[in-house]
Amino acid sequence: MATYIALATFTEQGLRTVKDTVKRADAVRESAPKYGVKVRDVFWTQGPNDVVLLCEAPDDATASAFTLAVASAGNVRCQTLRAFTRDEMDAILRKVV
């Protein structure tokens, strides 16, 4: 499975109900398997992003469907990044001519 990092920022709706953010994160983690995704960890952060999800998914389309579903609840906006392990990056670099 590929690794993805989802960077989330609270919407106005998400901020109004920020006290529920931990419960919402638990619900996201529980719903992930129905999309074929595993949420490895959730972090609340300082700076431009409010929440960071570390996920595994079989492909980009699956990861995108999952983060779109999360964002469609209206509490966060998401940006999804494909993350490469050291071994994956080694394989990529071997292809560089």
C-alpha cells in the first residue's frame, strides 16, 4: 500500500464545532476501511494546517476518494500528498537518467 499525507484545515463549520474534532477523527479512522484506506495516525498541528492524517491506500484514486469524503462533511478542507518511503525513493532515483 502507498503512503499518503492529508493536510487539513478547519472550515468555519469545523471551527464552530472544534470541541468535536477528536470524535470526528475517530469517526474518520473508523470509516477508512470501507474506502480501502488505513489511517495510521492523526496529528493536530500548529501552523498553516490544523490536522495531519497519515494514511495508507492502494492507489491515488482510493486516497482521493477517501479525502474527498472526509472533506465533504464540511469540517475541513484537505490537500493530499503522496509520500514515498526511502526504498520507494531509491527505486525512483534509479530511473533518473
